[in-house]
Amino acid sequence: MATFDVEGGDLVFRFSLLETLGGLRRGARVPLGEVESVEVVQEPWSVASGLRVGTGVPGVALIGTMLRRGASDVVALHGRGPAVVVKLRPGACYQRFIATLPEPSEVVARLEAASAAQIPSQGL
């Protein structure tokens, strides 16, 4: 299962070994300052769109990069549960990170706290 970690001022979206194989990538890393917002969405499959580079079985798994004109998302969706969506600021190398996780509300709270501690004037 993918994870969101904060390492030395960066947000690291890390794929598991199987996700790395299926998604054709290890995950992604951006500075915390590029995070615009973090939220839980109940229907992540309606949020993910674009041309997939990786693995996708509708309603089962969507892992890899979703390419769209002018933007791309890094995704790790499994099943139909809620997901964490990290929206990045304009000009960042990706637009969003999207992942289904066991405790999405806890992940959102942890990421918001890390971002607020890193950049108190901007917050989330």
C-alpha cells in the first residue's frame, strides 16, 4: 500500500514494491511548500482522469501516472474506499497525488500539521 511521508521538508509519496512494478514508478517527491491542500474524497475514481501510464482495472486498481494536457497526477487506488488527495500548487511538477489508505483522515491531519509547521504563513 502506498504511503505519504514527510522527510526533511519534502512530501514523499511512496509506492509499495507491487505498486512500483504495476505503476512503472516508485512514487513521487515534492517540497512541502508545493502542497496547496489535502483532503479526503469518498469517490476517488471520479477524481482520477487522463491517459494512464501504469496499471488499471476499473474499480479494482489504478496505479501509476495519469497524464492530462498541462497536468499529471500520481495515483495508487485500490478498491472503492475513500482516498487522500494532495493538491499541489500551480507550477509544481504534478497536479495531484491520490491514494486509497486505511485511515485517510489521520493521514490528512498529519500532512496538514507537517505543512503548517514547515510554512506557518501559508498553511493548508
